[in-house]
Amino acid sequence: MITLGVVGAGTMGAGIAQLGAAAGMRTLLHDPMPEALERGAEGARRGLSKWVEKGRVGEDAAALLEPVASLEELAPCDLVIEAAPERPELKRDLFGALSVLCGDGVVLATNTSSIPVTSLAGAVARPENVVGMHFFNPPPLMPLLEVIRADQTGEPALALAKKVGAAMGKEVIVVGDGPGFLVNRCGRPFSAEGLRLLQERVATHEQIDRICRLGGGFRMGPFELMDLVGIDVGFEVAKSFTELSFGEPRWRPSPIQARMVAAGRLGRKSGRGYYEYGDDGSYRPADPDPPQPSGGGSPLAVLGDGPLADALRERARAMGYELRAGAPAELVVDAGVRPHPAPPGGAPLLVLCAASSLVARGEQGAVGFHLLPPLGGADDEGARMVELTRLPTTQSFACEAAEGFFRSLGFVTEWVEDAPGLVLGRIVCQLVNEAAFAIGEGVGSAEDVDAGLTLGLSHPRGPVAWSEAIGVEHVLAVLDALWEERREERYRAAPLLRSLSALGRGLRD
Ligand SMILES: NC(=O)c1ccc[n+]([C@@H]2O[C@H](COP(=O)([O-])OP(=O)(O)OC[C@H]3O[C@@H](n4cnc5c(N)ncnc54)[C@H](O)[C@@H]3O)[C@@H](O)[C@H]2O)c1
């Protein structure tokens, strides 16, 4: 039987100890603060008894959990997972002490979310025995475990971490060391690009969140998520990414975060962040239901190739629109990633804002739109919202035609300011871009990225699946347009994305 040690009996440690005992391991839980130890052990026992009631574990599981008051009592452990406060010196000291107290073969694992595991391994005599085991909060419920291979980690340590993770019932991914490892790194654009959109006033924070929920199927938008995590915590993470990467522009903190922290608006825990929280936790109205698709009948031209244009044509046809290749049509929708060279005139024109913003496209009277396939049906997670934008020169009949058309297909509409990819496209394309950088740098595989973001961060689909649904060409069009129109390094496309596109391949190949 494996003897597991857990150091730090807080939020994470208590949950990890519960998992250890449930997996049939003798589990020694230590915390230097007696009250914290008692509280953590109590929490783990409570969790175990719930699992006993549900028949998930046997009644003897709780007996495997032993709170221990001193670090010395961890001497018999085969594996120690530390979940102590996120302070590098404290964790280095702990590992130094444990490597002396425990046997030569002990594997020391850290649950750190931001400290390079390689730097902690450097603190012990046998660095090959150090590995990262990054659980997600709350550990008993979240299905993912990210195992981090430090530069020094040896195969036996990695094998033990994987085996214990699997015994705890987790889906285990093995990833390389680096800022945010794989999951938090690949998830960063969600908040980082959200903040950028807010800073540029492309949309309000309420709109950005609503678009992510209704347009992208995300459970929460970036601002409600940042409020939940704590704006101060997110700000510290962003600063640590910047420090560890020596200033990578994609990862820089936002001045908005700094201002929120300075104002004491830290999110849910302070009663106010981007939202204001009522005593009952309420902070926003319920989302609107998508309108009943009413269908059309009038002649319509949907131009362009690619997954979105195909999906829109299919939806319009199903709703009874008569599709034409060009004029005469009552509405022309250019849904191709690349602009149609000469869309037919004489009818309101809707253009997809992917390869440029509406203003850069130069169609003075057009309405811009953006959405990402797959298109949602009654009970799936696809798009239920279309974002629209207009220029001062766009006339109101064109705006009404755009709203009416998308409503008739069953979409909610949201007006935002002009930008390539508008809101959701910009966030998702940056998620795909970060994944491509991470895969290209060998931090993890395409499958690991998708498992990481769906199971670790509850995204509706992983960035690789997104890239397959919308096409690499669409992703590159949005990134290149942002780069062209902003001239900011943060929008440079990952070299892997560029080479895969040239070869006609996808991220999974
Ligand atoms: N909370 C999360 O969502 C989350 C998610 C993933 C990883 N993590 C990481 O897990 C670790 C623990 O986070 P947490 O949220 O459980 O923190 P926490 O504050 O809830 O718990 C930390 C515990 O460590 C104890 N402690 C203090 N000094 C100690 C020492 N010298 N040695 C051992 N224990 C000591 C404290 O008494 C406390 O009980 C951190 O490294 C954090 O970055 C946290």
C-alpha cells in the first residue's frame, strides 16, 4: 500500500487528503497550525462520509486518514504532496526538510499553481524525485490532474504521480514546466483578451460575458470568472507570468486589473468587482432566450466558403429562405473568411468581420457581424448569439435587416463596437493561438490541451476542437487582422499555426 503525505490542510490539501484515503492509501495529513489541521481533517472526513453514503467508497476509508501534528511523522511516506501557501521560499524549505526526513525514494510533489517546479526541485538532494501534481479546485470534484515534469524529474517519480492520480479517479495529463504549466497558460487569453476588449471599449463587461455565454457556450464570461477567482489573485498571476517570461506581451497584466485592486474592488469576496453582489449573491439578470426561429422566404445570397458560410446557408435553407448565388436578392450576407471581391449591390449587405474590422473593409453602408460555428440548436452548446456592428454611415434599414435576419434564424443579437473578430472571435482565436504556441513549444499535446481546458477549466470545447470547428484559416484571419490594425506583438500568430495552415493540416496532426 502506498503511504501518502499531504502537507497543508487548507482548501486544496484537505481535498487531496480526501482523494488519497478514498483511493485506499494510508494518508497522513499535516499542517503546522493545529486549528487548520483539525478543520482540514474534518472537511476531508465529511467529504468521505458523503462518498460512503453514495456508495463511492467503503466505510473503512476514513480510518486511512491520519492527521499528524509534526512534519517528522511523514517519514514513512512514499509520496508527499505539498499544498502549503504559494510562497517559493516556504515550499523550497519544506522540500528540503522532507527530503532529509523521508526515505531516499520518497517522491515530493507540489500543488503549486505558479512556481516553476524546476526551481523547487533545485532545493533537494534528489531533484529527480520532484514532480508537480496540480489539482483543480475543489480537488474531490474536478476531474483533471495536471502532472508537471520539471527539467530534473525522473521517470519513476512521473510514473508514481500518474499512478496515484489515476487511482484517485483523475484524468491525468503530463505537461512541461513553464508559466502556468499547460492549463492555466492556455486558459489565460480568456481573461486577458476580455480585459483588452474592455479597455478598447469594444463592449462592456456585461456584454462580453453575455457573448461568451450565449455565443460561445461558456458557463461564465471572463469578468464573472475574474470576480469569482478574485481580481487581486488574477492580477498576481498575470504579474508572475510576465516576470517568468521576461515580458511576453500576450501575458502582460492589464491596467484595469491594477485599478480595480487599487480601488479595493476584488470581486465576489469584497462584494464588488466588475459586478456588484447582492446579499443573496445575485449580480446579473438572466440571459434572454433565443427567439423562436421564424424563417424567411425572401431571396437571400450567402456568399463565401468555409464552415461558417456553410452552416449559415444550411440554417437559412432549413428556415425556408430561398438561396441565390448573387443578385437579385433582398439581403446579401458575405460570410466568407476572406471578403468577397464584388458582393452584388442593391440590397443590404452584411459582412463577416474576420479578416478585417468593418471600417477597414471599406463598405460604408454595410453591417458587420461575427459568430463562430458550430451553430447552436435547441439543446446543444453551439452559438445562440450573433454580434453585430455598424459604422456611422450604416443606415438604420440595413441594421434592422441584419437584426431581423439573424433573429429569424433563432439567434439573439448584440451590438458591439467594430473590431476584427469582434468579441468572441477575438477571445477564441487567442485561445487557439496560445494553444498553438504551447503545443509548438512542447508543453503538451493537442489532446492534453483540450482535456485540460474542458476538464480543468470547464470550457465548452478545447481550443483544438474550436480550431477544427471554425477552421485554421478563420483563426489566422482574425489574428492577422488584429496584428495589422493594432500592430501589437500580442497578436502575432504562433509559428505552428502558420505552418499547419500552409500544409493544409490541423493542430491534431
Ligand atoms: N485554491 C485554489 O484554487 C488552488 C488551485 C490549485 C492550486 N493551488 C495551490 O495550492 C496551494 C495551497 O492553496 P490553498 O488554496 O489550499 O491555500 P490555503 O491557504 O487554503 O491552505 C494553505 C494551508 O497551508 C498551511 N500552512 C501554512 N504554513 C505552512 C507551512 N510552513 N507548512 C505547511 N503548511 C503550512 C496553512 O495553515 C493552511 O492550512 C498553493 O500552492 C496554491 O497555489 C490552489
